[in-house]
Amino acid sequence: MNVLIINPPCENTIPEYADSQGRGYLEPSEYGVFPPLGALYVLSHAEARLPEHRYFFLDCPSERISHQDLRRVVSRIQPHLVGISSYTISIIDALRVADTIRETSPGAHVCLGGPHPTAYPHEAASLPGVDSIIAGEGEQAFTRLVEHLAEGRDFSEIECLYTRHTIEQRQGVDSGSCGRFLSRPALKFGYVEDLDELPPPNREHISHTTHYSIVGAGRKLATMLSSRGCPYNCTFCDNPYRQYRDRDMDAVISEIRDCIANGYREIHFYDELFNITDEKLLDFSRALLKENIDITWDFRGRVDALTHESLALARRAGLRMISLGVETGSDEGLGRLRKGFDVAQVEQAFEWCRRLGIKTVAYFMIGLPHERSKKDVRDSVDFLIRLDPDYAMISILNLYPHTALTHEAMERGLLPRNYWEDFARAPDTTFKVPHWNEFLSTGDLVELHRESYRRFYLRAPYVLRSVYSIRSAHEFMSKIRGVLKLLR
């Protein structure tokens, strides 16, 4: 049986920060091209358990496969089972892929996975061209689907897999305490509790593609997970699973060795939260030093789980950069977002990194509920400028499905109650990602977004320091592209 997983083209993604003409400004997709690690895990799990089948993986964004190109590629593969990775804001592209499968391989089973069917299982199961959906992490359910289809067995009782016919019948199953979502159907969602049961992603499927980060050191980047889940309760976050699950350190080191053997020298840890504790960072750094592993690496983490000791050891072990969720420049704002730390801790963490030569990325947002005027937004950005990270990634607060802030916006009448559900049920390109518009219009926020980026990056001292710090052709070209985007 031919099994294909597709990461769809990005031709109809809904802009998250659209102006009145629907155009986005410095959207998240412009920060780099990253491997679709979740989808690759799903394929690799099935491949390891059921090696008698033929497996194919298409990462359309990095392979530059358009919807028109996809028709030709799928016709050549002739798949029997197709898994499509999907996010809610890119569901239109996923449905176009499903249409292509129907036209080129009409007998193929189409399974929709990823964050979208996890957020909206009922709506996703009823979408045209979709035979089944997987809610939650898909490794185990997708492997069982491969097995059942190959043997001609009934797949309707596979746990966490649903069709438009079975999802209503299986409603009411206790979903346990796994959910962060404030409201969703009582269905069983799939999550892998022991990550060490999963084989590492088979990067042979993406060895011919190029992945990079705009803030990375080079153009050959591997992404990796040392954990899944996040136990925190940030009010803007739509991560559905709180349980933090760590991988065995030996398994992580072994995967790093495999990456090095395949020519990777830069590893970006894509964990939702890498440094769950200070001890995690210390243990990992000690393991790298003990094994004499020479790599450049970075991670996403929290400021309140950093110490000078752990940062110093990590720097010795090759840590190049940390991406930290700063979000806003006041204790009032941090409290509103339930971040669990204060401005003083933010400043201390960035000062330690600066002193140790560790580059920093500050994730920052504007348009938060406590910002009642343009001045409030500018005052918050003033803090970001004083903080002076090496890079800032600024976004407008998006009211994502099932988050505490989205729920509050609906309760206060700032957003229709079925805003996201209506889109999930009938996706169309006119949809706009909602923002908190109690005090500032979306037009105001888009203008402030542009202004904030320019204020941060076009400062003379920053420009001079940035030019002086360039260490590679990739960094040079990334900075040139960034400046051109800022000036457009």
C-alpha cells in the first residue's frame, strides 16, 4: 500500500495581521521555513511499525510544490492512504489538497490530522473530501489506520479517529483532564504519554529540502523535540494539552548524533517549553559536554526557569540563542496574560544572556486587553527597546479558538460566540483572524505593528551592532531581507 502524508502549500493561509485590503505585514510564515515535525513523526511511526508499505512525504512549502504541481506529483505516487496536516488558518489549502486527491486518486482514503481537527473535530469530520480525522497526536491512530486499511478491516472503532458517521455515535466519551480548551466535545483525544515509545522522525524524507530560520546561523537547520506539552495557563495560548512529557536524555543525544551524521550542525528545539526547570537545561548541557558533541543549538523557553549557572553551562555546550516569551512590558500586562513572572525577571534573564554572549529573541505582542490607547502600546514597545534583545518578533494579539481571552471576548460581546466555529464549518478566504478591538481598531493595530517593527529594528545603534555581529552569508542575507520588508 502507498501511504502519503502531505504538508499543504501555503497559498490560501488566512493572514493573521491583515490590513483593510487583506494583506498581512511580517506574518509568522516569513520568519523561516521549518520542517513539519508533527507530520513527520506520524509517518515515521507508521513506517517503523509497518515497514511492508511504501511511504511518501511531501512538504509542499519547502519543496515549493504548488497546488498545480501537486496534481502531477500525486498522480505519480498513486496513494491508497493520504494524511493531510492542517491548521485552522490554513484549512482552505488542506481542503484543496483533498480535492486534488479525489481527482487524481479517487479510491484513496483521506485522513485529516493536525491542530485543526483537534480544535474542531465535528466540523472537520464533516468537511467535503475528508474520509476521517484524527483528534490529538496522531502517531498511534494513523498507524492503526494503515494497518486496518491494508487488511480490509473496519477502522471505525480506532481510538481518536472519527468519521462524519461515527463521531456523533462516540460523543460522550470521557476525554479526561487532558484539555486546556475551555469548551469542546466530550471525545477521546490521542496523546502519547511515553514519548520514548516513538521512533525519531525519519529525516531521509526531507533530506532533499532546505529548512531555515530567519534568525538562524545557517541554511541547514534541524528541528527537534525533547518534550511535548506545556503545564502553564497563558490566557492567549491555544495549546490543548497541559501534560508535560519529557524524553529520555540518552534518546535525545542519540537523535542529535543522527542529525550530525546527516550533515546538520544547527538544531532548533521546537519544544513548546524546553526549560521546564533549570535542572533540565543543566542536564542537557552536561550531556552534550560529556559526549563531546559540537553543535549550535537554540530553544524556546521561559525567563523564570533560567539561572546564571545553567546559562553559563549551556553557553559552553554550544547554546547560541534563546527565544523567550516576553509578550508585554508591564507587570499589569503579564498578570493579565497569566505569565507567572514579572518584568524584573525578564530584565534579569536578558541581562544574563547578554553578559554570556547568548543571543536572544523576544516574543512580543501588542493589542492586549490592558492597552487602552496607542500610547499604551507605544509605552510597552518602549520597554522592548530598553530590553534590547538581539531580535524581536512582534505580533498582534490573535484571539485563537478556545483560549481564555477568546472566551472572555465572547462573554463581553467583543466577538460573536460562533465566530471560529462558523469558519471551521464553511471555510472561506474572506475570514479575518480576530483581535481585541475594545479600544483599538484592527486598522490601528496594523499601523502600530508596522511602527513597532520599524522603531525596534531601524535604530542606529541596533543597525550598527547588527552589522558588526554578522558571522555568515545566511545571517547577512536574512538581515537584508528583513530590512527590505520593514521598508516596504
